[in-house]
Amino acid sequence: MLELKAVDAGYGATTILHSVSLNVQAGESVTIIGGNGAGKTTTLRTIIGLLRPTAGTIHFEGQDISRLSAHEVVELGITLVPEGRQLFPDMTVRENLYMGAFRRDARSQAEKTLKEVLELFPRVAERLDQQAESLSGGEQQMVAIARGLMARPRLLMFDEPSLGLAPIIVEQVFSVIDSIVKTGVTVLIVEQNVHHTLNAADRGYVLENGEVVLEDAAQALLTNDHVRQAYLGI
Amino acid sequence: MTQDKTDSAQRRGVIALALVLLGILAIPIAMDDQFIYHIFVTICIFAALSTAWNIVGGYAGQLSLGHAIFYGIGAYAAVMLTNLGITPWIGMFVGAFFAVIAAIVVSYPCFRLHGPFFALATIAFLEVFRVLALHFRSFTGGATGMMIPLNVGWEWMVFRDRLPALIIAFGLLLLTLAVAWWIRNRRLGFQLIATRERESAARAAGVGTVRVRLVGVSISAALCAMMGSFHAMYLTFIEPEAVFSLTFSIQIALFALIGGIGTIFGPLLGAVMLVPITEFARGWLGSGALGLHGFVYGVVLVLVVLFMPNGIMGLVQRFFEPDRSASEAEPASVPAEARASEARSFGEDVLQVERLDKHFGGLHVTNNVSFSLKEGEVLALIGPNGAGKTTVFNMISGFLKADSGSVVVRGPDGQFHSPTTPGDYAAIGVGRTFQIVQPFASMTVEENIMVGAFHRHHNVVDAREAARETAHRLGLGRWLHAEARGLTIGGLKRLEVARVMAMEPRILLLDEVMAGINQTDVRRAVDLMLSIRDSGVSIIAIEHVMQAVMSLSDRVIVLNSGEIIAEGTPQEVVRDATVIQAYLGKEFANA
Amino acid sequence: METFLQVVTNGLMLGGLFAIVSVGLTLIFGIVKVINFAHGEYLMIGMYLTFLLATGLDVHPYLTVAAVAPLLFVLGALTQRFLIQPLMHARDEHVQIFATVGLSTALMNLALLVFGADIASTPASGLRTSLHIGPVRILAGQAVIFCVSIALVVGLHYYLQRTQTGRAIRAVAQNRDAAQLMGINVNWIYVLTFGIGAACVGLAASLVAPLYPTQPTSGTYFVLIAFVVVVLGGLGSIGGAFVGAMIIGLIDSLSGFYIGSDLREVAVFGVFLLILILKPSGLFGRRSLAHVSP
């Protein structure tokens, strides 16, 4: 469904990703783990079109998306739930969710999608008419995920969904991600929180200094010596 | 990069500068033409004004479009006093004195504003000065302007020849350049730039941001006023529309922009390049093409902004300066070393917090929070997001005033004090980091840490020494000369700690220094914290990373909805039912 | 008493004028986060266009709106696309300020080159007739400006709140990155917003030209006042800008009458500086100016 072939990308003169290749099959949940500065966020930003790859290609459902802008990639059905929530602070939760359905394919079905999404997030349903910025960090993360689902994405990507959240909220976030995976949406997660994310995913890539150093089934990575030592602190 | 390379680049720079200055003096003398003399006097005047402006507009990053105020005050002071029979050599300093007063009165309120709003406010002040100068006719001559009596001689700064005027203008230019160079290489310069880059981080590093800006703008205003005095004598006539002019203010800033804003010698280069072009254009086209020269001006400004935003100096530096990027792999910081957690004994209280209360609107963010910190202790502050942890930090570092309650800190004298501002807290030895890293992005790693080191060391050499030592201790040694903006998040977090450590604090407040770094780095960071603790510093840390909390802290306080819900050793706290329910979750309890 | 009423009425009419000139600036600032120092020159260009069209085609100045507003839209859109957009990611905001300051200088002097320093008077076309309302007199043209300014404020508010594009514009203003992730073409929104802001000035120009003389420096006076209004109204708040404009109109009129007409600017800017210093978020803004920039 998604395939990166030997992608280089970075900011200005600094190249962060070096020849990154990875793929995500339809219906799969895949994770990218790695230390900070490894290039995980850069990978997602490159896929979604916020950054242009300087070399290599990115294909989504057979179409070359390497040179597309973010809004064009989103139109094709990829959605990113960004690091640090990134809600529209002065809009209500409801307006935020409708903004999620901005993309043409989702716009006409917004009402229907909203109903479905709210079933998954009962807490968000209670807060529909509150200003987004008045919510707590955990609630904001839930709204951000719900907003991502409003786009009816074919591929949903999460960037560090646990960042800055209390342990108890992290558990809730991952249980939501689990249930999203179960509904059959294809998912790509980037995380520091290796333990949780490997339990949620089918397959994983380990990124170090902008290069893919390991690729395996998630369960296998959990028992991999290198992963255990470097990321699980065992 | 090597020291040699920097040195030779520096030497080439000095030679180039000397040549430019020599040219300014020698060319007109050699050509001995009235018009050429005029051009070079004008170059000196604009170069000096622009260099002076750059202290505020460049170093401090406050884009003033009202600098004509100070120039105008100098001009009017000199002309008025000359008319009273007092030499402009005195008038110059009288003007400088009043300009400094005006600068402080105008800037103090304006410094609360940034970017375009500061620029707007300075424009508004300039308009007020202009309208007032027009209004008080008896004083200023109003719209008809003022002439100076034509007494020729050095005493009156009026000459038949152009050479003496050039010498005075050149002297003033040298003075201004020397002052600008001196500031940039002293503590004041570092503090001005730090204030520009991140105001709150500068305040946390003990920089009196308002004070340094006022000092900067005062120096800048005094220099502008002196140039104004001389320019008035040179032109022999002044009027409000010409001296308190927005266009004139923009011109001053324009030369700095074209030369390279924030650099020491950029404004000089800008003036050298642009003044001859505009003066020749004025000479050739005359009044036949009204507006053409202004049009060219505007277009040049737009083009420079679009195609060389770092000015001429930006281009020059690309050739001279070595690469400053930071794209190397991360090194290990401090050697990891296992430490058994033993029961430790602590000294007396160094910080006491009593019943802190804080409301934001209807939200009770801190509710009756009391705790104390003992000497040599590591206290962890944990709790869910929005529990009020960072608010507590802001109140015990002077960034936020509590609604009620008190914070006292034991000073080096053994007495308890009640600091109020971030500066007070820094002075008494409380250092803090920020949850969202606040590097001085355009400064190098070394310079970033030096800003902290200046808290203890006034001298640049000592501060540099201290900064290097701290950098090596925190594993930043390899990036001393890299710009902070190039560091990774992990590097920035370490830089944040390094800057505080360079202040040699007695109490260290760490706000989530481990968020967003991986487990291996967390272990390194824990070891670093322990080594800091062992050097006699008391620490309060806000953390979500429980692994770090468990191995680092002697005592843990749990905040929830602004209230302390538990307090005790790490082992006690993680077994506490309330804490598990509110914060840790059941998985942690089962682990 | 009657004098006082007349002075207050004049103030409100002046407020309407300031409002209609400031609305576009507020919109551009609120969304694109750029202070357009060339805003006054847009107005000046609009007034010259009105003058040329009205005298050239011999039509009522109001009818020129049909051409002036779209032309200004294009000018604004081009400014955003080719001047501001390349600078959106600049390291510091100096360059954006200088860019629009440079544009302002260039346009003003271009007008000087083309039209000279002489005044161009658009035919008043009956808009200078006095209307008597109770004890006070107002000019027909002023009344029109006042009403249109209200309609414009209400219309823009409705557009931003209720339409899909309006919501997208607000989303971009609140969180540019997130807006992109929703599938909004952010650069297009900026171009559109800049265009709308400039078109508002075009509308203002066609209404203002019959009442005020047109010359290359016409914009300078209005733009400083417009900045005051925008800050007073709490940056980016369109309703706030309207109220701010009324307040400044009243101060201008009252101080001009009671203190002296040459000191009106001192009063206006004095109030502006007081507001900046005492309540930097503006009278109606929530976010402090001090924190608008990073």
C-alpha cells in the first residue's frame, strides 16, 4: 500500500534520512521505533508531504507521491495525527472534528463519520462544544486521534501519541489505537514508548541515525537483544 | 574546525576592515572634489547611525523605526545651543544626555512588545515627536525650521573646506564602531543577543533583560544624538519633517539590513555600498524624475530581503567562515555507572514553599501546595498533565506570582530570603530549565552556555573557560562551535541543563529533561543528575519517566488537580492507591 | 450641546472611515500574521484607480468598485505569492517587516513618478451634500461609508464562521501545520486572504476617493491610523477593529475640536501608546501582543 524506496530527506543542508526503505501492506499495523533524533518524525513528515525527499521515491497505492504537497497527499487518503496534538485552540471540539473531514472524500460523509467516531470516544462526545484549548492533555490527544479518523483515512499515521502524557493516559491512548487497528484501518505508528507500540503493532522497523537497521515482526523485536538493550533498558 | 582556520579568517577580516576604513578617508582626500567629499561624509554619518541602530535593532533584535527621534534630539540640542552661543561640542553631549532620557522613557514601555508591534510603537512615538516639534514653534521654529549662525571654525563645527568635516565624521564613525565592537565582545553583547533569542531563558539565566536592553538603547541613542548634532552643523539647517522622519529611520535600518543585521561591521558595509549609489542618482537625476530614487530604494530593499536576507556579511561569511553545522553522531555523555540507592542524610532546608495558591480564570491550578527541599536532596514532582507542576515551577523561579502563599530560599549567607523576580531567584542560586527547550538558536553551543556562565563570571575569558568545562561534562564538547539550532532534541535538552549548570546553582529545577529521549539516554541522564547532586546541588525535578523518578529521587511529591495527593519515598508513592488511580494506572501496579 | 453632538457625530463618521480602511489590514494580520506596511499604498492605488476610472469613463465613483476591488485583490494576491510567501519561513520577522516597508516605499514613489505630487480630485458626484439628521449634519458620502463599513464587518464575520472556506481560513490562522494535515492548501489560503484583505481596501478606496484628495502620500496618514485601530481592537479581531475605529474616530474628532487640530495625532498616538503599554492584548484581544511572536 505504502512503499518508500531509498528515501533521503532532511532540513536545509542537513540530511536526516539516509536511504530509508520501508513498506506498509493494507490492513497492517506497522511501527517505527528508534531513539530521539533517529529520524522517525522526519520519516512521517516526508511521507505526508511536509518535507520533500531529496532522493528516492514514495509510492502510495501505486501512485508516486514523492513530489506532492501535504494537502494533495491528504486528499489521497493518508492522515497524520501529529506529535503534540496540534488542535485548533480557538475552535470547539466539534469544529475541530469537522476540520478533520475537510478532505473531499470525507466531507460529504462527515455527519455519519462523526457518529461512528464518537462511539469510539465517549469522553470526546461529552466535550463537543468546549473550546479545544480548555481540554486536558489526554483529552486533547483523544480529540486529535478522533480528528484523524474523521478523514476516513486509508492509512492513518501516529507521531508519538504518548508524548508528554501521564502513564495512565498513555494506556488509554494505546487501547484506543488497538481498537482502531481492529477496525481494519492501516496504521503506521512512530513511538519512543517501545513496549506499548510493539505490543500494538504487527511489524516494526528500527531507525537509527536516519537508517533502517532492523526490520521484523513486532513480537520478534520485543525479544531482540539489540532492541531490549537499546530501547527497553533491559 | 580548527583554531588556525578561525584565526586566519579573522585576520583577513581585520585587514579588509582596515582597507575599507582607509579608503573612506583616503579616496576623498586624493580626489579632492567637493561632491566626493560630501558623499564620503554622508557615508560616515549613515554608517555610524546604522551601526548605532544595530545595537538595538541587531544585537537586541528590537526593530526600531523611531531612531530618528534620538538623531533629531541631538540635532535640535546642538542647533538651539549654538544659537545661544554655546559650542556644538558641548551641544553634542547635551543632546546625547536628553536622547538617553528620551530613549529610556520611550523604550521602557515599548520593550514589552516584540517584532512588528515594537516597530509600530516606535513609529507612533516618532510621529508624536514630529507633531510636537511642529507644534512648539517658539522653541523649535516649527515648520519653518532653524538655521545655525554661520560662525566658521573648529569651535563651531562649521568649515569652509570639507576636509575637517570629514575628519570629524570619520572620528565619530570610528568611535561608534569601537563601541559596537566592544559591546559585542563583552558580557553586555552576549546578554543582549540572548535576550533577543529567548527572553524567558535569558531571564532564567540571571540576565536582567529589561536592564540590558535599556543600557543598549541608551548607548545607541547617545551615539545617534551625537551624529545628529554633527549632521545638523554640517547641513546648517534643520526642520521637523526632515529630522523626525520615518523615511530617515527606515534608511538607517536599511543600511544595517543590507550590510547584515546583528553583525558588527555589516552596517558599515551597507552604507559604503548604498550611499554612493543614491547620492549619485540624486545628483544625476535631480528633481527631473521625482520619486525615482525613492522607488529604486524600495525595490532594492525588497530584492535584498528576498535574495540575500543575511545581507552582504552573510555572503562574506559564507566564504570566510568554516562550516558550523552539527550533523555528527551523538557521543556518549557521562560514563554510566551503577549506583546503589542507599539511605542518605540531608542538610537543612534550602527552600520552603508555604500554601501556594494560583488561579487562572476559573481554574484552581495550584491549591494550598506546601513542601520543602533539603540540602543535597533530590525531590521529584510527578502527576498527570495539567496537575500544576510547571505552574509550581514558575512560582518558585519568579516567572509567575502566586495569588497567596510564600516561597523562601536560603541564601549563601544562611538566611532565608523571599525573591520575587527571575533575576532575584537566579541571584540567590536557583537555576531552572524549561519543559520546551529554549536555546539561543543563532548562538553557538559555547555562547549559549556562556550566557549562563556570565552569571558568575564578568570576564569573557573566564566565562568561556567555565562554559567549555560544563560543555565537556555534559557531553556537548564536540559541538562547542555549532549553532544551537542544529542540535537534536536530546542535544538541546542537554544544552538546557548545561546553561543552568554554568550558573553554578545551589538549587536546580529541572522540568521534564527526560521527555522525548530514549531509555539508554534516560539512564545516562540519571547518572548525570546524580553526579550533579553529589557536587552539592539540591534538585527538584518534574518527570513523567517513572524509571528515572524511581532511581533518581530521594522523595516524591504527587500533584493532581493542583493539590498534593501523596508524598514519600519513591517506593511508598508507587504503592499508594490514590496515586495509582490518578496517575500511574493499573499496569504500573502489576509490573 | 449641539456642537458636542456634531463633534461626536463627526467622530463616528470618521470612525466608519477608519474601520473600512482597517478591516482588510486586520484580516491579513489575523490570518497571515504579517503586518502589511504597504496597506496604505494599496488604498492610495485604489483611490488613483477610482479617480482614473471615474474621470476616464465618466461614471459615478461608486461604480468603479466593480473594477477596483478585483484589481486590488490581484495586487494583494500577488504580494502574498511573490513577496510574503518566500519569506514565511524566514529566521526572524525583520525580513517580513522590511519586505512590506520596501514595497510601501516603492509603490509610493512609483505613484510620485507616474502622477506627480499634484492632487487628483475625484468628482464628488453629489456625495458632499449635507444630510440633516435631527440637530446634526453629515455628508452623504460619510453616511454611506459608515453603513458599508458595518455591512463589511458583518459580512466578513459571517464568511469566516459559516462557510467551508472561512473555516479553513480560521484553521490556518490557529495552527498552520495542523491545517495542512487536514488537507487544506495553506499557501492558497494565504493568497486568498491577502487578496480579500486588499479587495476590502479597494472597496474602501472607491468610497473614500470622492471625499478626500488623492496624492502619493494619501496612504501614509491612513495606514498609521489603521495600525492603531488594529492593535486597539485586539489584533485580528474584526469586530474589535470596528469598535477600535469608532474610539479612535471619537478621540480624533474630540481632541481636534477641544485641544487643537494640529495636536490630534498626538492624542490618537498617545492613546495608542497607552493601550500598548497598559493592555498589550488590545481592548478586545485575548492573546497578548507580547507573545504573538515566537
